[in-house]
Amino acid sequence: MRAAHNRRLGSDVKISGSRAKSLPARLPGTTYAMATILDRKTLSWALYDWANSAFSTTVMAAFFPVFMKQYWGEGADPLVSTSRLGIANSIASLVLVVIGPVLGAIADRGGRRRTFLLCFAGLGFVMTGSMFFISRGAWPLAITAYVLAGIGFAGGNIFYDALLVDVADKGRRDLVSAFGFATGYLGGGILLALNVLMTVRPTAFGLANASVAVRVSFLTVAVWWALFSIPLFLFVKEPAVASGRSALGAVSAGFRQLGKTFRQLRKLRSVWIFLLGYWLYIDGVDTIMRMAVDFGMNLGFDPGSLITALLITQFIGFPAALAFGKIGERIGAKRGILIGLSVYCGVCIWGCAMSTIREFYVLAAVVGLVQGGVQALSRSLYSRLIPAGQAGEFFGFYNLLGKTAAVIGPVLMGWIGLLTGNPRYALVSLIVLFVLGAAILGLVDEESRGMDEK
């Protein structure tokens, strides 16, 4: 039985939906581990993931693609609308490719990670909120707001990730990184569930119809993002910079440092090997995230059921990411990632034989078990490999690869799908990315530390 049914947005737009201080230090196991990270600084840092994940779930994954086709782009051929969305995503990614490493270097040399994070986050939630005011058929304005919001979202993550080294020492990073991702899954899932409910029952929220509800959802994301970002800016502090620099001096020093980093990378064996393996396997992870709804629709599943599957992934991702943090703490981040990649291979094989929506739900649950864990442990492992004092700069490269991922995977799926005429075989093709990425990751020395390598 389908879990959700199509509804109309207004007249013609369719959418589907369905305290560490008080804890004793002797607490054993996971309880003790959680007690050690629930300090104010860690919670404040993690709340930013709770804040901005609302954009990736409600806007990027759920509402913007549908609204772009059926409201802002009304009357356009569906393929034209799809191409517009693809171009928008490509523009946002290209901007980050160009400016990401440079901004990271500038922030490191100037000690202004929080400042840059505030600027990008502000751009993101202001542009997201502006979508409420964009009228029907005004797709150029919608695309512009979406691109700028995407740049704010992805650019802010460079500096958010870089702050991990200031929030947690080396021994706690697996768990703290996982806690951040877990918090993001929970926060993004809660607001998405509320927004889906608003579109299904708009009158219960005092809204005229589902179309208005979607527009209001963009406002809720903006407010959510802004509100839950405040603790990070209040309670997460950066180490003082040794010598004061003007803004122009920070920019100049940043460019010099970027050139030095390119020269360093060829000497930092574990760093560049990790980045190569990460780029391959995260391409597979992101491809599954971005193509899951399209894949499900190709199998004939109801779009509302697919949104339900997205919610399943979000809520299972919360405890699962925490569990992976503990796994990384016990057996090492690299082994934890390899476990997650092996599960992804099983997902691809299972997807080839799947035939019912219930199986799709189970598949979504399995993805939720490993998706956040692979992301969290990748971030924490990388934070231990890079040179001290250059986190922003090196996380600029890290996020560059993450934001340019899902390049090989979609092309591979498309080519295999056309060649075989079967979308199921297209999904199996992603195993190549997971296997190659895992093999290269296996060459990384988990105990190495950037500047210690010769």
C-alpha cells in the first residue's frame, strides 16, 4: 500500500508527502562517551549542522525540484526545467571549486573562520527566505536565489568543518564529527516532516493551499537555519592569531599559503591518497542520495512514497551516525568507512532485484544506517591527516571534492541505463566507485599526520 498520495499545490502544482556536567565521569561505554562530548562548545558546533541540514532536506532534496518544474517553471517542457536545475547546481559547484580552497587559506591565515562562516550562512538563509516572495513563472529569479543559497550552504560548510579541529582534540574527533552529522540528520528530518505535513494539511496551519505551504516552508528553513546558528557564533571560539592582520593582509597571506599548499600536497602522501579515494567513494554516496528519487520513479513508485523513504533515511541516520562514531573510536575511522562502503555495495546489488515500495523503504533504512557514518568518519579521519594550523585551507580542498562529487556516478548510471535499457543495472554500476574508493583508502596510513611526512 502506498504510504502517501499526490496532492495539488494550489490549482496545478503537485507534490507528495506523507548535560555533560551533571553526568558522573565513571559512566561506562557509550553513555560515558556521549557525556564527554556534550559540553557547550560541542553542542553549539553541532547545532549548526542541525541548522543548515534543513536546507539540504527541505529545499534541495524535497521541494525546490518539484516547485521549480510546476510553479516557477510552469509551462516549460519538463526536460527544459530539468536542464535549468542541472545548470543551477553546476554553477554553484563551479563557484565553490574556484573559491573554496582560496577562502580556506584566507581564513586560516587571518583567523576568521567564524566570520566567513557567518557571511556564507547569512547568504544562504537570506536567499532561501527570499524564495517565499518569488512569484509563479519567475524561474530566473528562483534559479538565482537557489544558486546563491547553495553557495552559502556549501561555502559555510568549509569553515564549519574546519572548526572541528578547534572543537575537539584528536582523540574525540570521530565521535564529535559523528555527533555533528547525527544532529544534522535529526534536525533536517524534523523540519522536513513538519513541512511535508504543512503541504498535506495546509488548512490546519492556517494556509490557503499546499502551494502557499511550500512557499512558507522556504521561510521556515531560513528562520531555522539562522536561529540554530546563533550558539556557534556565541560559544565556539578560535585560537588567537599570533599577529594581527588587516583584511587585505589576510587575503594576501591566504593566496601565498594556497600556493604553498599545492606544493605540499605532493609530499603529503596520506592526504592526497585519501582525497583520491574519498573523491571516488563519496561520488557513489552522493549519486545514490541525488538519484534515489529518480530511480524510484523509474521503477514506478509514487513520489509521496519516495519522500517517506527520504524521511526514513533522515531519522535512522541520527542514531546510526552516532554508532559509527563509536565504531571509529573502537576500531579506527578507516575500518569504519570500509564497513560502510561494503554495505553500499550490498545496497546496489539489492536495488537491482527490488520490486516493491516496502523493499525501497528497507533500502532507505539501510542507507540511513551507513550514510552519515561514512561522511562523519571521512571528515574526522581527514582532520587527523592534515597539517596543524591549516584546517580551513585543507578542508577547502576536501569540500571541493565533496561538492564536485556525483559527477562520475550519474554519467555512469545514465550510460549503463541506456546501454542495457534497465535502470536496475545502472545502480549496480556504482559498485565500481565504492570498490575503487575502498581500495585506495586502504593505502592510507591512518596514523600519519600531515607535516610529519617527508
